[in-house]
Amino acid sequence: MYRKMMSLLLALALVCACLPALAATGSKTTDDLTTTTDTSDEAIIVVKPQLTETAQGALNDLSAAVTGGGSAASYFPADVQSQIGAKLPAGTTTDDLKLSELISLGAYNLDGAGDTIVSTIGFATEYTDGQTVAVVFGYKDASGNMVWTTLDAVVVNGMLKITFPVDLLKLAGSDAVLAVLSN
């Protein structure tokens, strides 16, 4: 009994000794891990701090596809898989890509924004210039079905510079999903 009590007290002392270090370490929330920079003065693309129900559902379905033996790209409809494949460099296939990020987005103040908004988003994953990335944008249509399309994106200083068509952002509104596949 005495040994158990001493072991418990020792464990408690170790935990208490570590608490100041844990308190000094910031939590890793979406706010901590993403940064967004828009080139437009008024239109805003916002990375949400937590996954919305739509994004969580997409993540669950995508995880199930990969667990079932498919690639991350195999989750998406065939036409989107073709779009992804068309953006890849020679010698790279959609099977080479893994899901590296999935976030919830919202788009606001889009009236008068022009045809596209270019936004630079930094993630927990730091990408390297020349790295293969495919960005897939999704939202629910009026029937509640997920609609997916690829976006143009390039790596700039470890961040992704993504071109968003404004018409697409208007359809998605405040509940969009952005998936980043990379090698």
C-alpha cells in the first residue's frame, strides 16, 4: 500500500512540475495553424476555426475511402479526379497524393469583387516550392449534395496561393470545404 501511495504522489509531483511548460505552449487550433491573406480590399475569404458539419462529413467520407483501400483522390467524383490528374506534372498520378489539409472556409463581401479572388493561405503543413499540390473546393448545392471542383494553386514561400472564382464562392457562401492533396 505504501509503495502505491508513493508512486501516486511521485506521478502527481511530475505532472505538477510539467504544468507550467504545458501552460506556456499554445494550443494547436485552426487559428494557430492557418493564416490567410487576400489580395482584394473588400472581399474576404475566412478560414473557420473549427470544421463545420459539412467539412466534418467530407473528412469522414474521405477517411472511409482511404481506409477502404482507395487513395485520397478516389473519394472525389470521376470528373474531379480527372481535373486533379490534369493539374499534375508528368509522371505523377492521383494515387501519389495524400490528404494534407482539410479546412472550412467562408466567403464574404463578394459583390463587386471581380471574376476571381487570389488568396494566400498558410497551413500547419509547410509546402515547398515546386511541390505537387492539388486543391479541391467543395460546397453543398440546394439539394444537399456535395459539389467539388479543383482550383488553381501554387506554392509560394511555404504557403498556397489559390485562385477562387467569385461565382463559385457565391454558390458556396459561408460553408465551403477546401481539401489539399499533396505528395
